[in-house]
Amino acid sequence: SIFSQEYQKQIKRTHAKHHTAEAIETYYQRYLNGVGKNAAAPVLLELANEVDFAPSLMARIVLERFLQEKEQAIPSKTLINSMLRDPSQIPDGVLANQVYQCTVNDCCYGPLVDCIKHAIGHEHEVLLREMLLEKNLSFIAEDQLRAKGYDKTPDFILEVPVAVEGHIIHWIESKASFGDESSHQAYLQDQFWSYWNRFGPGLVIYWYGFIEELDCHRERGILLKDCFPTDIVTLRHSMAQR
Amino acid sequence: GLKVLEQLLLQHPSVAAGGIHRQIGDRSWQILDFSIRISCFSIHLVSLSLLQKDFVPFLLNFLREQTSQILTNGPSTPAKTPNSKASGSQRTGSERRAGHKASLGSFLTATPDALPARRGRRKGGSSVGASGRQVARDLGRSLAEEEDGKNDSASWSGGRRKRSEVPLVSARSPPSQLNLNNLEEFPPMGAASGSAGCFYKPSRRINPTPVSAERPLSKPKMCFTSTPVSQSPAARFSSGTSLEAFTAVQEGNLTSVISNSLQEEREMLKKERCKLLHQASSPAGISLDPGTPTKPSYTRSASLPAESHLVTCANPTKVSCKKQLECLAQLYSSCIAENLVPNIFLELFFVLQLLTSKGTSTAEDGDSDLEDNERNASGRQHFRSVHNCVYFAVQVLDYQYEVISQLEKGMLKLLAENERIASFSPTLHERLRQAYESSTAKVSLLLPCSVQSVSFQPETDNRSNFPSDRAFHIFKKQRDIFYELLREWEDNHEKSGWDFERVLGNKIRAMMAHLSATCNHSHFARLFQKQLTQMCKGPIGGGASWGDTPDQDVLNMLGSDNLSRLKRLQERFVVPQSIRGPCPPPSFPGCQQFFRDFILSAGSYQFNQHLMDSLCLKILELNGLTLVEHEHNDGEADMDEQDEKKRFTVVLLSLRLLAKFLGFLVFLPYRTVEQPTRDLQDSAVALRNQTLPVLDVLKLLRQSIRDQRSILTIPWIVEYLSLVDHIAPFLDYYRKVFCLLLQVYRLMVLSEDKEMSFLNKLLILAVLGWLFQVGSCVLFCSCSVLSAFPSFSHQDSVPLVDQQLLYTCCPYLGELRKLLASFVAGNGAKNGGFIRKITPTAAESLAPKTSVTQRKLQVELEQAFFHNQPPSLRRTVEFVAERVGSNCVKHIKATLVAELVQRAEVMLQDKVKEEDANHDKLLEEVCTHLYEEGAQALIKGREFCKKKGPEAVRVLLPEETSAAVLNSAEDIAVELATEKACGWLSANIAALIKREVKATFSRMLKVPGLPLPGEDALESRRDCPPGCQHCAPFPSQIINEIKDVLCVAVGPRDEDEVIDCLWLECLLGRLSQTLRCRKFMCPTSEQQLAKCTVELASLLVSDRVPLNLGIKPPEKSSERLRVKNNPTYGLLKLLLSVWKEDFGTPVPVQLMFSKKNMGYLAEVQHREWDLFLFILNGLVEHELMRTGEVESCLRSLRELPWPSVSN
């Protein structure tokens, strides 16, 4: 997870460099030359490794360029995504193979990896849900919240708030990743503060750990943990009801 | 007359006390007689008011002057007396200038044309025109007349004297006429200043009608100090009229600035204490009054001796002129007791100052300083020594015991421990000790809650409350931005150099622009107001300003962890402390500052208007709440009483907060830094008299008095009024409000009576007194017409106010205690340390809303039914009806509507599959179909209400309620609930269904790669097999592993890189387990697994997976055996079985025939086509594909460009 995030940061930094018109043209020409010599060789993948760029992203660049030439128009994002997900749809067999090779060989990007990430996230949400049920904490899950028309929705909202390590929490967000500086800042900005603004203080669980210094908003109402908390205090009368 | 008395008192101290007494008595006792009867009757008061006007301000000023030299502790307390520069007309130039200095307000606003206007104006007749300056001028004139008539008991102007001497005559005159006269002839009391003896202490005097001359808002300090006032305008002027200056003034920042500078000045004075002339060299003094370099020397500070920090020991045996002091104390106490002073707490503060006065050696030893040389020798016998001051103070305290004993416990403790009281009056000491011991009036410190957000409520905040998606989306952003700003402010606003406007101004205005673009102001105003209430109704917002160390029990409660938090909070909120006197200007302490600055920076007319609307509505709602409804005689009252108190506290504090902000907004457009000139004021008054008030406070005030609810209403109206601009008090409307408040104040005589609880009264007196000091009490002594209130009586008898609330509302009362505490500490005015915060234990109020029914008779019957029942019954029924009705709608939504939507989903799915239909049309069709069924909602709703209503009513009403009453109550509740629910449903059910179906439909269309066909058939697979332990590997794990396999297969790879065959088999086994356990599976994972396994199969049949067989295949084995032993068959079999048995989602096996995968196949040796055939057979056998499908796929292969490679 940490490696992946660091890698992503590096890719983000260099993203623009690979997307200049000249770079795209160079990559495309090199690809054409490469497959011209040997269609079976991992041309695209090697090209990506050589310029230190994520193979799936390289595949996307070349595919985009390819389609542009073929269709004489800028292809839609949906089409590109769909072709990346299922290279069989790519009209050129060689390119399809090349793209597929890039996809399966990419450890951080691409539809396959996205799916794995999604699956991991989902699995941890399920785990969290289990734990909540086990603790008898009633909650409203994200989909229910969406259905009610909430504009921003954490994974779980507790129907009856509890105190974790002395801090009241109203919601819990599960993050199946490592909480590093930049991703945490982004999450704070896009999600956690928004949740706070609507539901009050809450808990974020970074299942793969986090940088301890980031847990600095406890007083304010954003608590970080790397596991399901053990120190939970519930409202007494709701205990009595059970 | 008074002049004579004064002269007698001052000049002939040696005359037998009895004589003086008698002479004073001639008039004063008469006055007191009247004032004692005051509460009963207006007639007396009308006539009395003339006397009061003359007498009370005189008395107060007299006391201030007498004591000015001895008081070195705390800020000086303002006296009441109108003091006018004009009064100096008969004096020497220097004295006259001193006069200017004293009534700085007049001085500041005086324009060259002021004097010429003076005489002519008086006959003007119109009371409306009684502007501040005019009043001052008239005062001056009166003073001058007074001077003329010095030594003549008939010095009063003819008509007035007559009336005062013959009260009954005046009683017959129409009050209104008197009032006019009063306005014009406003107290000639400055007489005191005319006395040569007193005139040496001009600095002690403050015009009691400061409002008219000077805006308390813009000069916070002027109310209780004179010296600093001379600086505050300077500070203000130097900072110009910018927003910053304005806000600074507003929030009382200046106050601290001023007090700081005052401190500095004091330091300076200590050094140069004998060089009085030098004092005027302070920059402020020069800029303001360059012409009178010597006069400011008469300020109290000037005479402050270096040893002032040494407390002189007060000695009862050294008291002189006891008789006079007793007489004065009695007089003074009566004035306080009868509410003839504008602010009783100010007087108490003054008395405590006397009690704690430090005294000076000079004062004791004789007269060596400048003043004494100049003074009228007989001028200050009475209060020259500490002993006399203390004696007087103790006497007054004794008279005021009843009030004092109601103050909070800490205060009582300090009083009980005060050694001066102990030595001067052992009996009072004993009483105070007992009061302390029996007092339960502990004002406790509670931790303020930190910032909380306003929760998102779907009912008001979801998409359906916005006109467009865009508006909704933008508001979503605005909400986040708002809190971002709030957090930024919270983190930084106390850092030096942080400037609200500079940092947040543009962000706020950008936000306003967005709001305007989408007409989201009302949403934002509501959020803003809710956040304001949430953050500020607590103690921080209240800004308790009195220092104290937290009680031990509080500390214990907090624990060490919270203690640091507490400390931090304190650091955040404690302003440098000093005793500031009991009348601080209105301010926006703590978080309120953010909201005020936000409004100012936003500068948005639309936003302000929406906010005012919102505030008015909430104020009216809260003000209208029925908070007390049971009779307080019966035994069960205890619990209710507690609840009521709590509720009352919450409501009152909220109201005060909201009213303050409303006042701020309402008067904001008219606010000016400086007092407008007379002409501007006249035209402004003429203009603004035409406009209607935003909130009809006069009506509300009258209602509250009539309904005996003034204890709730007056405190917030005071907050509202404390923010009036310069002009507003002169408007007809607000003048009436002020007059009415004044009457209330006068009549609210403090005593234990059944009509109104003592503390209730104390609160009202405290807030009104404060308003009269800081607010716009233009007419304090002048509008005492009581005709409006024949039946004025207070029966808000329920003791709703306790000390906690009193001190929360009036944190400035803590000044009294600070003063005492600082005396104990012996460290003068400095008082650092903890601030006590008081949090009301909050309970949100519920506002029962009355449903309006159309059927008149039914309504009347219903009303009749409730009439003779306890009010709680009605509240319960209405509450039940409201809730049940609302729950009914929710229930229908969750059941019937949800059901219909589900059906719609199925229908839509079918139809979407069928044709590429017009989605809108499709939607319309389906909905129309459902509408008929929607009609069931009404039937179900009625059933629901009928079932739930009675249950709830029965639970909520007392067990003993008679059957008939219970039945009726149930019926009404059901009826009301049904009406509410069905009314809503019949109007909205169609729209609701449509909205929900539409939302579902668009969700349906949006889900990527929705596997439409065949999904229903697989529905049953969505549960884990029975007894599943959910211990299968996670889907993500499996995808990851398969990815690794694909990676090796697709290459590039090293020569020796192989995949262990057994391991792969095992992986497929685990895949099977994972697919069977549904717990962690999500659609995307499953689809991906399906896709990956198909890819894997393709690679297997193309012999692209470098399998390591584990055991070397026997070399001699036949070709046939080799095929049989080929583990790939086993793997393919496994895959086929997994596809068939374990997947809950369709497996895209047709991908095997994709160009890419066929490309792999095309490259293999012929032998391996066996594998392909094998899988084709398998697919058909396992019913994963039909033969026809396989054939058509194979046919389409022909269209592919086959490589020309041939084997």
C-alpha cells in the first residue's frame, strides 16, 4: 500500500511530462516501430518501463493516439475506458495484446488494479460492518444514506453516537490504505471535514496504518485508528434496552 | 432648595446634625415618602419625578464627587447627573474648561453653532426634538438658572416648583403634558456641579444622558470612567472611520486598549504624582483639549498617591460626621431601593469601591495638595477619610442586604470575610456570614462544548429542497466552505497579525456571489443562524468576564486530561483582565465575533435580509413558547420546575443571542462612528419615522407585560436595543420602547413578594440598568409617565431565574466580585487567572405547532374540550398528532412507496432490455401505472394513524385520566394526525412515487456494466451456503493472484519462470471457496474474477501458461498418454465447474472468441487445438453456451484477419 501510494505520487508528478503532444507522438511512433519489427515482443510494456511510466497509462496514451488516428476524432473517455477494461474490443489485435500485457503487468494502475483496490475497500467495509453488528452498534450504511438524499455520506453513520477513547463519534469511514500525508489531506478536504460539517465528529480507520502525526484533529472531531477501536463507551440507556 | 441643603451640608458641618437632617428632611424625606409610594401610584410619581429629577442625580453626583479623591480602586463609576459645559457660564474660565472636560460627550459633539442655539431651543416645545445636545443645552440652561437662584429655596423655575410643592395639583395635570415638560426641562440637577466645593472634581461626573451626547456604542468606556473617555475618541479618530475601527469599537476591543492606556497613564502618574500639570501632556489630552492643560489634573488619578497600593486600615472610631453619613446612607439606600437610580448594580459597585477604598495619607492627614488649597474649605468633609467611606458603604450595604444576599455564593463569601465590614458592623457581618453559609447560589463552571456542526437533515437539506441540481450542488460546497472558514478562524484568529477581513474577506464574498447566483441565501441563512445558536448560546459566546479560579469539584470532575484543555480554552478566551466596571459596552465575545465579522465582510444585502427574516422568525417562535404551565402550588411541581428552569434558561439565552444579532443587523445600515449633527439627525429622524420596525418589539414588550411574561421578553429586547444606532432612540417608535422599559424599571421594586420572584426582578433590573448605562437611555429621568399601565403588575411569579442564569446574562455583575477579590488580594485592579464560564445545561426546545382545521364547529368543540383540561393535555395531543402524522408519511414512504418503486424497477428492467426505448416515456408509463396503487397510501395512512395515535396518547397522558377524556384526546389526536398525513399524501404521493422511481431508474442506468439478463435467475445464489464460516480468501486476494498468473502468461517473462501446476489448481480451488462465500463479494469483484478466469482459460488453451508439472512427465509415454496427463485438462475442467457452479454473475465466456484470444490460439501448434475443442465441448456440456452460440462465435471468427503464418 505504501509503495503503491509513493509510486502514484511519483507518477502524478511526471504525469504532465508524458502527456505533452511531443511525448505522445514519440511514444506512438516508437510503438509502431516496435510492433513492426516484432508484434509479439512486449513493446509497450518495455517502452513504459524505459520512460518510467505506469504501463497502463502508457497503454492508454497509445490507445488514445491510435484511435484518434483511426477515427479522426478525439475518442470519448468512456470508449477508452471500456477498451482498457476489455482489450478484446480494440479493433487492432496486436494493440489489444500489447494493451492487455500492460494491464496485467501494472501493479498500481489499470482496471485490474482498480478492481483489486475496490475489492479490498469493499472487504474492509464488510469487516467493519461485521464488527459494528457484533458490538451491537446500530448504524446507517452509505447506500441507505444516499437513498435519503444526503449529499455527502461516510461509510457508516451511528444511529446512537458512541465515545471512542473519550471522543464522541457519529460516523465511521473505512480506508483500506495507508494514511500518508498527502492522501490524508485530500481525504480531509474532500470527505472527512465534509462529514464533520454534516454529522459532527467521527472516526476514520486506516486499516493499513497511518502516519501518527496525522492524528491531530482528535479534539476537533476527526479520530484516526488503524483497527476497530476497543475502547468504546455507549450511551447507558441504550445499553439497558438490550 | 437642594442647593441650600447642599450648602448647609457642605459648609456647616458643625451645625447640629439634627438640623441638617431636619433641613434635608424637609424635602428629602418628603421625596422618600413619595418614592415609597411610588410603586402604588403614578400620580405621586409624576409629581415625584420632578423631585427625583432634581434630587437623585444631585445625590449621586454629590457622592461621586465627595469620594472621588479617596477612590483609587477600579474604574470610577459614573454618576447620573447631567453635567453641562454650559453650566460653567458663570464660572471662571478654568473651571469652565473643567466643565467641558467633565462632560466630554457634549464637548465632543459641540459645534460652533451650539451655543447660539441654546436659548431659542427651549421654547421649541416639541419633545421629539429633544436631541442629546439639546437636552444638554437645556440642562445647561437649567443649571444656569439654578446658579442664578443659588441660596434661594425658590430657585426652581416657577411652574416646576409649584408642582413639586403641591403634588396634588400636578397630579391633576395630564401626564403627557408633564412628560413634554419633563423632556424639555430635563433635570437641572447639574446643580451639584455648580457648587464651588464640588467643582474641583469634575472628572467624576458623567452626564447621565450620555446617549444623547455620545454614543455608548462607539465609546465603550465613557459610561464608567471619565479619564479614559478622553482618550477613546482620540483612538477612534486616529483610526479613522474604517471598518476596522468600527468593528474594534463594536466589540469593545477599544475597551482593552483604553484600559491599557489607562493603566499606562496611571503608571506615569504615579511617577509624577505631584506634578499635576504634566498629566495633560498625554497625547490624548492634548489632542482633545489643548486649551485646558491644567484641568485634567483634577482627575482622580492625578491625586493618586504613590502609596496607593497600601491599604489603609479603616477604623470605625475615626469616623467623623456620622450623622450626616447615616443620613446620606439612608437617603442613598432609599433611592437604590426604589429604583430611582438608573442602575442599581452600578451603585452597588460604587459602594463596594468605597468599602474597599485604599485611602491616602494625605487625605487623612490634612490637605497639602493643590486641590486642598483651592478647594472650598468645607467641601469634602464627609468622605475625606477612608473611615468615613467605609462607614458609609457598610451602612448602605446593610440597607441593601436583601439584594446582596441574593448574589452568588463566592461574592457572599468575600463579603462575609471582609474585615472592614466585620469591624464596622458586626451585625451585618454576622448576617452575611449566615447568608453565605445558607446560600446555595453557586454559579458553577461547566466546560463549554467545542464547535459543533449543524447536522444535515434530509427533510430540509436534501435535493428536493433545492430548485435545481446546481443549486443543491453549490450549497453542498458552500456548507463545506463555511466550516472551512470557521475552522480557519478558530485556529488563527488569536494569532497576532491575523486579520479577519484580509484573510477571509474575499473567500466570504466569493461564497456570497455563489449564493446569489443560485438563490441559496435562505438555506445559508438558516445554516448560519443554527450554527450561531449552537456555538454561542453557551458560556463562551456569553463571554463571562469575571475572573475566578475553578472550584475544586470542577477540577476533580475534569481530570488532568481535560484540565489542559480547559487551560487552553481559557488562554483562548481570557482577555487581559482588569476590573472594568459593571457596565461594559455591548460586545460580541468569543465565537460571536466570527459571525459578526462574517456579516460585515460578506456585506451582502440579500444575505442580511434573509438572516434577519430567519432571526425574526426564530425570535418570535421562542418568545411565544409557553414555558410555564403548571400551577406551582401542588406537590409535583419539583420536577416540572427543574425542567421549566432549564428550558427557560436555554430559550432565554438563545433569544438574547438572536436578538443581539438581529439588533446588529437592523441598525447596521444606520450605524455611524460619530454622532450625527443636529441637522442630520432631524432629517434622519423625519425619514426614519416613516419606516416600520423590522420586529415590533414595542408590541412584544407590551404583550409580555400584559401576559406577565416580561422575564422572558425584556432580557432579549435589551440585547436588541443595546445595538441601536445614534438616531434610533429619537425615533417615535423606539422612544416609546425606552419609556416603557423605564417604567418597568421604576416599578420593579425589589422585595420578596408574591407577584414576582426576587431573582426574576433582579435579572430584569440588571439588564435594564445595563441598558440605561450603555444603551440609549436618552430620557432616563424624563419620561416617567405611567398612565399607560393601570394594571401593571408582575405575576411572572415562577422563580425561573437563578444566580447561574443571572450571572450568565449579566457577566458584568461579576465585576462586583472582582472588585472585592482584588481588595483581598491587595493588588489593585489587576486580576488575572481563570475565567468562569457558565453553560446552561441545554435542552432543545420543542415548539408544538397547532394544526389548523377547517371545520369551524369541530374546532370550537375541540377548543372547548381543551379549555378545562390541563394545558399539558393539549400539548400532548398536538404533539402526538404532529409526530404520528409525520411518522405515517415516513412509514408510507418506506413501505408502500418502496414496494411500488421495486416493482417499477422490475418493469423498467424488462422494458429497457426489450427495446432501446425512450426512457422518459417509459418512465411516464410505469409511473402512471403505479399512481393508481398509490391511492392506497391514504387508506394505509389512515390505518396507521388510527393504530399509532391512541397508543402514543395513552402512554403520554397520566394513568388517571378518565376514560372519556382519554377517548376524546385519542380521537382528536388521530384526527389531527390523519389530516396532516393524508393531506400531505394526497397532495404529494404521485410526485413522490415519480421522484423515487426516477431516481431508481437513473441509478439503474448508471450502474456500469449492469448485467441485465439472467440476473434474476442468479438471485438465489447471493447467500452463503449454510454453515459458511466466511473464512474463504478475500476476493481481492484471489484477483491479485490470478493477475500474477496472467502477468506471467502474457509476459514478458524469464525463461525459467513457470507456474506450479498444483499451485494453480489450488488457486482455482480457493477461487471456488471465495465465490461460494458471498460475504465479501461485491459485483465488481465478481465480474472481474469472471473476466480474469476467462482470460486465464484462453491462455491455457493457447498453451501460453508455462506450467511446471511438478513431476516430470514420463518421457516414454505415448502421445495419447501425454495428452491425458496434460494437467491443463484438469485445470480447464476445474474452471468450467467454477463457472457453472460458483459464479453468481454471468461469465463472459464469449471473450474466449475475441480477436485477441483467438490470436493467441492462432499461434499455437495444432496439437493444442485439442484443448480448445475440449473447452468448447465443456462449455456446451456445462450449459455455459448453447451449441448455436458456439457456432455463431466460430462463424464470426472467419471475419478476423487470420495471420498468414502457417505451420
